[in-house]
Amino acid sequence: MREFIVEADGGSRGNPGPAGYGSVVLDAATGETLVETYEYLGVVTNNVAEYRGLLAGLRAAHDLDPTATVHVRMDSKLVVEQMSGRWKIKHPDMKPLALEAGRVFPPGRVTYEWIPREQNKHADRLANEAMDSGGSARSLRKPSSAESASGVTSAKAEADVRAAKAVAGPGWAPADMGAPATFVLLRHGETPLTPQKRFSGSGGTDPSLSDIGREQAVRAAEALAARGTIQHIVTSPLARTRETAAAVADRLGIEVTVEDGLIETDFGAWEGLTFGEVRERYPDDLTTWLSDPEARPTGGGESFAATATRIAATRDKLVAAYAGRTVLLVTHVTPIKTFVRLALGAPPESLFRMELSAASMSVVAYYADGNASVRLLNDTSHLRP
């Protein structure tokens, strides 16, 4: 008789709050991972999420072999003791889930073991990915060698679908790497200078949002609320970003932290001018600036190289502060493009090859081994009618 190990976990950011589960089915004889599954659950409690993870893991094992025996390992003392029959189940939300889990396999074919959280990292990572994904679900069965040879299962196709569906889903990090620090990068809404395409950095008039910009901020807030994964909000100190961050904070009920390192580049004497006006007035300086990341705008502004140094230091500071968390960073064009450029290891000229609209969202995840994964760039779907 075949034997499986099921490792399951669930979590809720708020208890109750945005929640998800993760489950893994292992071959007990070889330790091979056979199935990984996770799901975002909306707003529920930790315990409900843990039971949903258990149920998903048992169902996945049953799909593989309904005649198998299963050994469940979880770091939830409550679930293990209740499913082992040693503790009574009193909560009305958990009773039906426990009954359903008990019916997946016949009595006596499932045993339960409590394990410390550090031994349940695989399922814990998947649960966090579910919460980060804000609405996607995944169940991936690893193919046999025969299936791989015949092309029945395409790992690349699975990965492409997952990447398209999940904003901050699974990356290339190993299973024991833990949940990444995920930065949702929100550009501020429009100001009166935005539609005119005027340079608007940290050395100019510090304009506020326009009426359109305020509407964009509200739409971004609604989209982030629907996603339900933001745990912290950090903003640039300029007026347009603080206004945008405030709109999101009001909707999510989260306090805003100001981070000076997220400020826009100082464009010196070019502040308030269009690109054409700068080309007309300072042609040599503009040509140099476009070809040399060390070049500063006319009048002693900030070079792209200096901005990259500042953003890298800010990134490292925030990754350390928010490891394993999902953070909204409300900032500007150059900082967001720089986050993406550094994550990709792209050359400085790539800054000129990215489109970044007002109130757009981009996502970068940072893993404990120092690797980064760009998940999204310039998403404006929340601004469409």
C-alpha cells in the first residue's frame, strides 16, 4: 500500500483578515514532492485557513491514490489535536471542515503529527504565496518520467499561467527560502504637469494631484483593497505621493510611513520644462544625460547613477524591515524604473525603454538569498472603465 505525507498550513493577516492555505503531498518512501497546492481564501481566521489547507492536502493525496495511507504533519496544535480526537471541536466554522476532512479517507488510514513551524516551511511558503496572490489558486502535480517524455505536462506552460495569474506568486527560490519581501510599486496619480509631460522631480514646485489624479488614487485603492494582500504602506515625502498613499490608507485602514529614499530624482534646471524645451535650451547637457548615467541635469540635479545608489540602499533597508511581508511603496517614475532595472540586472539605458503610467502598479519580490523576481510592470487595468 502506498503511503503519502501531507504537510499543510494556513494563515490570516488580521485573524480574521486576508487568508490563504498551502499544502504539499510527499511520497513517504522517497520524500519526493508530488503535489503543491495553494489558494487565497478572502477574509477568514487562521484556524479556518489551516483546516482548509488540511482538506486540500487530503484531497490531493486521494486524487493520487485513494487506497493510500496518509500521515499528516502540521504546526497547528489545534488542528492536530482535534483531528486526532483528543480535543473537542466547538467553533461552528471548523466543525463542517473537520467532518469533511475526516471523510476524505476511511477511518484509520490517516494519522496526525504536530511539528514545529520551522519544519513546515514548504507549506508555510505556499500559504504566504496564496495570501500574496490575492485571488489566484494553484495545484501543480509533478509529472512522472513517462509523462515528461511524452510532453503530457509542460512545466513551462504551468509557470507561464501562474505568472500571469499571480501578482506576487511563487518564484525560483528553493522551498526553504521562505516568503519574499514583496514590493507593490504604485506610481502617484496625475498632477497638472503629468499630461504635459514636464519634468517633475524633487527640486521643483512639488505639485499636488489633479482631480484626475485623485480619482486615479481612489481606483488604485479599490483595486488594492480587492486584492487584500497589502500589509504596510510606505511613501515618498512629496505631496503627490503622500496624497496617493493617503487614499489607499483610508481604504485599507493602514498607517503610512514616509521614506525619504523613495523621493523622485532632482532634475535641476529642467524642473517644469518639457523634453522639447530642455532640448532647445540645453541641447548638449541633454545629449550627455541621455548617454551617461553619471551625468547630472543642468544646474546640479541628481544623476541616474546617484538615484540608483540611493534606491539600492532604500531597497536593502526596506527588504530587511519587511522580510516576508507585502508592502505598498508609493513613489515616482525614476525610483520605480530603478527598482525594476536593478532587479533585472539591466543596464542604465533600460530606464528609457520602460513605460510607466500615472497610478500604474508594478511588483518586485525579494528573496532571502538576494535574488529578485519582477512580477508585474505598468499595470493600469484598475484605471479602465
